[in-house]
Amino acid sequence: MIPKVNKNILLAIASGILLGIPFCIPALFFLIFIAWIPLLILEDKLQNHPNSYLLFNYSLICFLIWNAMAYWWVGKAQLFGVILIIILNALILSLVFWLISKTRKMQQIPILFPFLIIWLGFEYFHTQWELAFPWLNLGNAFASAPKWMQWYEFTGTRGGSLWIIIVNIACYAAFVKSHSIRLTNIIGVGLIIAIPLTFSNVIFHQPESKISTRSFVLIQPNLDPYTEKFVPEQEEKHFSNFLSQADSLCQSLQPDYLFGPETLILDYIKENKPNKSSYFNRLLALKKKYPKTNFLIGVQSEGSYNDKKESYNSALFLADTIPAFYHKTKLVPLFESMPFNRYLGFLNDYALEIGGYKGTYSSRNSTASFYSNDSVALTPIVCFESIFGDYCAQRVPAKPGFICMITNDGWWKNTPGYQYHFHYSQIRAIESRRQYIRIANNGISALINAKGKIISQTKWWQPAILSGNVSLEKKATFYSQHGDFIGRICLFFAILLLIFVKIQTYTQQSLKRTN
């Protein structure tokens, strides 16, 4: 006899699967519009249950499934690490949803208000603290559908999250809570979906405000991060191959820019004495041979702060003979940096190993953008930073330029991980209205226009060269000027709301004890 399954568990599982599908099968992104409905049914059902923590337990099932579906592929590089991230993130999300439910119960208000304020406030907070991992921000669900999110130039992904929550609650109210499906309900839900979509479509078909163009060429070496790229004995061979290709390309194409991927040079370059590095000297010699061409590649570098040595995952830019360094600032928690290092610095030696790398980088940085000799602004992004829209957009100056991202997605092998990470580049292009050059060690390297449309791209896991012309744009978007204003406002009111709820709970408990 088949045991009877608890309906509450089925509702939790259903929401977890519906939330997870858009983050592992991008073509099914539209399911995010109904993904919260089973959990909303569960919340309504349990809001007066004597066990106030029961919703937390069921929510945990939902969010464990969502997180596991969204980035199980991290386990290709670090199995223990992905299990830890999935559990931690699921626990945090469960707590957030439980607080939303508790707030609506204490205040006797519709769930829409606390859901928007607390969830959007948390999403912003989850981009700022030392365990920041905003991969699952709801607005990211549209990453593969640029025509749906053109208005992100005003709101960033937080606007998408707001839209998704409103649509889910509208569908829940119109088709689940309502005793009958009315035409007015259908029209209302349709308008909530159609108005932002129509606005986005209008923006998409407007012409780009191009100023001029610059030629570029990028080299995708396609080195396996497990068996080739991080093998010390092969570093000299890999760099020599890159220089040979670069020399040939600069001679034949005479590009304005030459790009190489993240950590192309593994041997640490001392930033105050770069000429101590033989790799840097060879790169500099090539630069002197082709003075017109600006070079940008990924390196590992060393500096010092308060007489203490620090290491960085850097982008090195050569517009002339003096190098400029940008340090990766948004580091992967547990892998590239130990969270709360001020208090847990003694755990640095236990940072998780990813591929061949184990250690901690410093996030100290003083460079926002690079400038070529003709004053073109190039805004660098290094790998994981590309999922932080607020951070990326606010570094883009209102001057003619473009965005350049260097990355190494080979850790994840042939999984949805590298594909979804690629789609995030389309969001960043839209938010800042800048053309976007993406250079990946194993692919996908690409040129993406300011509307998130892919102009050209390389194939995955193949050595490749991509050349073309990048358009320069200088318009400053509302989002690049003001950042994640929705998230900041929601976080402020979420804190006030939760403080008020805590005071109210304490007061009620005190009265009960008195009586």
C-alpha cells in the first residue's frame, strides 16, 4: 500500500520545483509568475496553526529544492561547498518567508505589503553582506529574455522581483482565493503582466545612442581548469601560446583592444614592482610593439596595505607602458574569501578549494574604470561580480565607453551553470546601456549590445578568437545613477517593520504573563 503523502509537503515541493525551473531551464522563465502560489496556499493554511514554526519547516523543503536545482553544478568543483551553500541559503530564505508570514499575521494585513517590503529588502541586503550570494534574486529569472526586461535600466533586477511578487499574489487572489474565476480578474492579471512587457518592447525597438566604435579581438584559450590551466609546469607554455596568437592578431588586425581571460597570468605580479615579473615584461614588450592597441587580461597580483601583503584576483590594463590594476571586489564567499574575516580570520587556512585554487583574496580596490589614451572608459568586471547589478552599474561613468568582463566558467563543465552565468551579462548590459565584451577561458565569449542582444559569440569548450567592433555609448541610465533604490528603500522599511513587530510581540507576551 502506498503511504499517503502530506499535502503540505506536496505544496512545498511544487513551489520549490517551480522556482527552480527558470534557473536551470532558462526557456521556461515564465513559470516564475506562478511559482509562489503553492507556498502562498500553504502560508494561508498555516497562519493560525498553534505551531508557529511549522511554516518555516515546510518553507525549508521548498527552498532546499529551489537552491539545489539552481546551482547543483557548483558541486562539479566543490561538493562540500555546494551542500553548505544550499543549506545556508535555504535556511536564510526560510527565515525571511517566515518573518513575512509572522508580520502579516501580527498586523492583520494582506501578505502583499510585507512580502514586497521584506523580500525585496532582503534581496538587496543579500548583495551587501559578507555572505552575499544573489544568484537567486527573483528578477534574474528573465536573464535569457532581454525583450522582457528592457525597463531594468530604471529599476535593475529588483524591479523584476517586484513584478514577479505582484503577479504571483494577483494570480493567487484571482484564481485560488476567489470563489469563482471572473473576467475582471483575468483582465486585471493580464494587465499587470502586459503593461511592463509592452513598455519593455517599446524600449527594445528604439535605436541605440552610439557615438563611435572601436575594434577589438579576444582570445579564448580553452584550458581545462582541472588538468591544464592551473598546472604550474604548463604555465609558461600557455602564456607563450597566448603571446604568439596575440602577436599575430595585432599584426594582422591592428585592433584598438586586445583581451585575454581571467587569471591568464598565474604567477603573482607585484603591483609596485611589476617589472620583477618576467610574464609582465614579455606582455609589455608586445605592447610596445603595438602601441595603438590597448591590452586587458586577467592576472593574479600582490600589493600591501598597512605593511601587510595582500593578494588580488585582478584585471591588468595597459594603455601605455604603465600598468593599471582593478581588483575583483565581489569575492565568492568561502572559496575566494572567508566571510567576517575580521572575526574569523583564523579560518583563512580552511577556505574551500575550487579546482586547483585554495586561498583568500583581498577585496580592497581603488579603481572603478580604466581609460585609454583617447579617453574611452572601459569598466572591468571579474567573473562572480557580474551577478551584482548595483555594483556594476554604478561604476559605469557617463563617458563614452563599454563594459569588459573576464571570467573562467570551465569549473562547472557542461552544465546550466556557465549558460546562466552568460545570460547575466545580458542583464548588466541593459542596466547600464553599455555594449558588453565577455572574455571566458572556456567560453562563452561574446559581444552583447546595450539592449542585451547577442551580436556574436564563441562556442563552448573550444579554442576561439572573436573580433569585431564595439560601439561606445555614454548615456547614464537612471539605474547607474541611483543604483538599487528599490532595494535600499525596502530594506529601510523592512527593518522598521520588523522592529515594530518585535515590540508588538513582546508587548503581547508581557500582557499574557501579567494576566
